[in-house]
Amino acid sequence: MKTITYKHSVNLGDLYSLLPSLKQIHALYGLKADLYQRLNMKGDYYQGATHPTTSNGAQVTMNQKMFDMAKPLIKFQPYVHDFKVWEGEEVQINFDKMRSEFINMPMGSINRWAFYVFPDMACDLTKKWIEVPNAIDERTQDKIIINFTERYRNNLITYHFLKEYESEIVFTGTKHEHELFCEEWKLDIPYLEVENFLELAIAINSCAFFLGNQSSAFQIAEGLKKPRIVELCSFAPNVVPFGEHGYDFYHQGGVEFYVKKLSKL
């Protein structure tokens, strides 16, 4: 089997955003990815940002737990050969180059950033690029999955209107994020607990549609091309839906319109 080696150092959402690029290289050259992930690199975001991925009490881009949870989903992709922890190996493509060359970060589509440094990765982002087993998660079947982190938020939006859909919603994310969201908007919605992110992807693939902010969970919904809605962050609006039933919003009217629209599908 012919493979090509990659190194990635930053967050889970960034990693998922690169999957269409790995798929394109496989399509062009028949090379499956041997993907190396650097762990425990210091996570520098923006002032006041809170991230749950930590190591020894410090925020990091990815720790062992997140790597282990991501591995089943990454390895399930037909264009990936293996997913390993980076321990200094030489690689053919280093995605850290995206941080040293101008790509207008943090603006533009995160899924397109690799195209500016590695132009043969450019591909049609309207097409599905995440595969999952043919299975149904009954906990989320025909439900609305929502996911809101504490980062990259649009503070103009309120979610009291979800009370109308309360019985149809399941929350994914950390337990703390679930508690914060329910408390702030006075909602009583169940929490979806998963053992790994392949299980989460199956749950998202089983749902009616996905609503969330700019997160790794949204990247899964985007890769699956499930009907999806994303809350845009004004200072880093880099998560752009491509394809049918993919919507983004800055204003209250937008999110309420799209939720109502997708609820009728």
C-alpha cells in the first residue's frame, strides 16, 4: 500500500477540517494518509478563551484523551492508513506550514486554508468527506443535535426560542458546556455521552439536523453533509458551510428562520 506522511499539531476541529484535503490527495495519487498528531502543544487562542483540552492544568491543542477519542473516526476514513502520535518522525507534508505562511488566518474558510499552501489539495467542498458505519443511534434519530462551546461565540444571539423544540433536542459537548447552556437559556434537554468521536459521528449522521457554533462537532456535521446550521463568531468567521442545507448566521432572525426551515424537512 502506498502512503504519504503528514504532521498536524493543533486542535481537533482544525484536524477534521483537513480531511477533505487528505481525501483529495488519495484521489489524485492513490496515497493513503499516515497522519501524525503532535500532543500537548501549548494552546494559544485569544484573550479570555476557555478550552477544556488541557495537560497538567494548562490549555493544549490536543492531549492524549482527545487523540484516543478521535482515532476511531480518523482511521475509519477510507483515505487514511493510520493515525499516530508524533514523536519526532520526518514527514512529507507538515501542516504546521499553514501557520508560517500567509493564508489570511483567521479569516476565510478553515477547510480551504490548506489549499493556499498545498494547491493540489483543492477540492469540491460540497461533497461528503466523512464516512461512518451504516448504523443508527436511536438516542439521536430524527432529533436536533446542538453543540455550543465556550469559545468563538456570537453574543448577540439568544436561545430562549429553543424552548419550543425542547423535546426534540439532544446536546453534545462537555458536561460543563451542557450545564452552562441549559442554565443560561432555561432548557431541560438530555446530554449525549459518547465513548469516542466515531460514535459521535454516527449520532450526528442519525439526527434530523445539527445546530452549533464553530467547533469540531460542526466539522463532523459538515463532513457528513447533514443539514446543519452554524453560529458565526464575528472576529474569526472561518467556518463556512458548503453544499445543500448548510447555513450560517450572524443575527437572531437567521438562526430562528433556519431552525424552523430544517424542522420542516
